[in-house]
Amino acid sequence: MKARIDQIKNELHTQSYKLTPQREATVEVLLENEEDHLSAEDVYLLVKEKAPEIGLATVYRTLELLNELEIVDKINFGDGVSRYDLRKEGANHSHHHLVCIQCGSVSEIEEDLLGDVERKVEEEWIFKIKDHRLTFHGICSRCQTEQGTEAETPSLKAAR
Amino acid sequence: MKARIDQIKNELHTQSYKLTPQREATVEVLLENEEDHLSAEDVYLLVKEKAPEIGLATVYRTLELLNELEIVDKINFGDGVSRYDLRKEGANHSHHHLVCIQCGSVSEIEEDLLGDVERKVEEEWIFKIKDHRLTFHGICSRCQTEQGTEAETPSLKAAR
DNA sequence: GTATCTGCAAAGAGTTTGCAGATGG
DNA sequence: CCATCTGCAAACTCTTTGCAGATAC
């Protein structure tokens, strides 16, 4: 994790972006919550704990920047907010997501499931694939056993 | 198409929703533009040609209703707008999309490519899949040949 | 030193909602 | 008839932007 943060700092340097404390704190928050698909607001609140003077606009600007540098993926689960998901080191494809329509939890699948599918699409539709988004909506294992559990992740409003 | 519209009307009836001229016009527009991934605004402008008195709010309400009845899918390609995509007759899974990052065009893949993948996910992650969203981002066949074509679909702002 | 970055507040875009009047069944 | 639906405008939410002062390099 130490290594990863230095790597990101380095990436900023190389592209001659300044490494401000705000950007540093934002990256730290993203690393500390890698599993969590945070919205800009979520990130803002967490960064505020480290750097109380930060403004929401700066968080948006930083996330935007990190998205352009392909350090995070901006994703969207159909509720009204963008979420920001750290790319795995060296990954050039976004990973997949399982969104539970009962409790709202989101989990990740690292494994690349689309190798065969992509080969087929590139060939049959003559489409040069650069990235993909794959999300499954359904019932997570916990909700399948624990009947009738209510929303656990209030920040994820039900996809309308 | 005549059949499909009656089927949708029937669906509304069955659920005891009223069949107003506004709803009828909206459904017609969706059917006439099945290929087009219209935004609410797009739908509004098209419906206005048939029924000039309609309000944008009604379009939103109708699209929302059709989404709940699973007649349309509300989808999101990462630009700021929701798009509404008519489900194919009898389809219980959303189809797939190819979004060109050069010209912004969106095309569809009807074929279900995810059979094997879904079986694997359900088994290994113990996740009961109800629906999926699969979008590929890349270069469409036309842009691969015609070098440097500019945005053709101005309504699809580049995903930020 | 100075181009870049920041916080703030205001603006913008998309979507939702409250309400009073209209209307489909 | 009357519950549901509509148009309008205002409200709301998320995100972006303009600006003047601050700061990394």
C-alpha cells in the first residue's frame, strides 16, 4: 500500500501535476477504502477527517484528474451518483460488480470473465474494445440466507 | 409493431393504470426509435411533435412507470443522463451495448453472450442473478476505417 | 516567481415534487 | 364520479465553474 501510494504520486509528478496535501489525502482515502465504491460526497467526508479545510469542489477536481490518469474508474450503478473505484495495479480493464437489489451491497469480481466474450465481439462486430463495464444485479449470498434484510448501505439509493 | 403497442397498452390496463394520450404518444415514440437510446429530453422533444401540450415531468413519470413495469430499461453510459431502452419482447435480460469512444455512437448486441459467465458467477459467488448490464467501450467499425471522424451524436457527451 | 491549485459561492444540468385543475374508466 | 393523471413551476441533488487568494516546485 505504501508502494502503491508512491506509485500514484510518481504518476502525478511525471505528468507534471502538483502533489498537494489535498490530493495526497484524497488518494489515501481511496486506498484505505478500496472495497467501497465511494461517491464524491463519501470521499469528501472521509478526506475532511484528515484535512478539514478541503472543499467538495477540490474532491471533484481530484477525482476527475485521477480518472483521466486511469488511476480510478468512474462508475455508475444507476442511482444518481458517480462512484470512484481504484484500478488494480496494472489492470487495464475495469473489474466486475455484483449489486444486491435487496440490501444494496456491492462486491467485486477481480477475475476477468470476459476473455472469450470479448474475442467474439471484436471479431463479429468489428469493434476494438478498450474497456468494459459489467454489473450483475441480483440477490447476494447473505440476503439469500438471511431472509428480508433491509438496506445496509443507505448511501446507495435503490436504482430507480 | 402494432401488436407490440397493444401488448403494452394491455400491460398498463392489467395493472390498472390509465391509458392517457400522453402515455400512448410516449410509447409510440419509444417504439419508433427502438434503436436510439433516447434520453428523457430526447423523448420529450419527439413526443412534443405528436402531443405539443405534454410536459417534461410527465415524460419522466411515464418513463419511470414503464421502467417499473419492465417495459423499458433505464440505462446509463456515464454521461450525465439516463437513457431509456425498450426491452425486446419477452426478454428478461437487458441486452448489451457497444459505445464508441470516438464518435459516441451506441449499438446493440441482442445475442445473450453471458450464459456461461452467469452460470459461473451464480455458482462461485452464490449470487442469484436477476439482471445484468454489459457495455463495451471502444472504437466502432466505422471509426476504425474512417480515420478521425468527429462526434456524430452530440447528445452523448463524452463520458468524463 | 509563477503557473497551478484551492476554497467558496454561485451557476448549471438533470430529475423530482407539490399543487390545482383535467380526465379516463 | 373520483382516483389517477397532467402541466407548470419551484425545489432538489449532483456536479461544474469563475474568481481571488494561496502554494508547490
